[in-house]
Amino acid sequence: MRFRPAPTRSLRLNLLWTALQSVVIWAITLGVVPALLVMVKRYASIESFTFAGQWHIAAALFVVASMLNVASGATLAVQGLGTPLPIECPQRLVIGGPYRYVRNPMAIAGISQGVAVAVWLGSWTVLFYALAGAALWHVAIGPREERDLARRFGADYESYQSAVRLWWPTGRAAQRASLPS
């Protein structure tokens, strides 16, 4: 995977492009792939799971995760002048919005959306898919992205990286004291 900064374009076009990317990615990763996995589950005779309040929990998790995903993408578009895609990544270091609390809120949001879809469908195969995506991001994609950010933004990124955790939100006071301006 190659990380390239997004070309310079208007804020409106950048937001529109980010929204379009999100719709396509969500349709594939949260619609098409889970639907195929449900077909595999049926073919392989894998039982579904159910529990009380399942759809309410799934819907609430999906809405919250989607709001985080949209806020993160908009922050990348507005503050970073880029998009969530590595081939059009932000031109500037983004440490505002959700990025003020956790280094990759989009990964957390995407994984949570996948888990929500799995819970909604009661599908072990979709749940495995979502968790495998988390593992893949953690071992392969995230480290490459962080190396690229360190290369492009140097000491500012290293300061941000030491102040803000990867998966667990960091407290507001600790961040203000140690983030680059």
C-alpha cells in the first residue's frame, strides 16, 4: 500500500470525494461482503446467534460507530485537506476532532460497524470477518500508516503518537499538554 497526499482541491470537493469514498467502502465492506458471508454460513450450516435486544444493540452500535466514522472522515477532509484513503491521505497532520482522543478513530469506527452488522445478522462468520479486519489493520495497515506519518510529519507526529493512544481514548488534559500546535 502506498500513501500519497491528496491533490489540492476545494473544501466542498474534498468533502464530496470523502463522502463518495465512504459510501462505496461501506457498501462493499458492510453490505456486499457480509451478505456473501451469510450465504457461506448457510451453505456451511453454521448456526446463527440470537440474544435479547440484539437488533437494538446492533442498531445503536452501528449509529454511534457511523457517527464517529463520518466525523473522522470530515476531520481528515477539512483539517488535513485529504481523504481517508491511503492514496489520497491528508496533506497536513490531523490531531483535532476525534483524532484528539485516539490515533485512528476510523479503524475503531469501521471495526465497530462490522461488529454491529454481525450482531444484527447474528452471524459468526461476519463477526470473524470484522475481528479479522481489526487484526489485519493492527498488524499490517496501521504500522505502515504510522511509519508514513512519522516520515512526513517528523517530530510533530512523534509527539502526537506519544500523547495519544492507538486504540483506547486518551484523556483531554494529557493531550493538551503534549500535542503539537
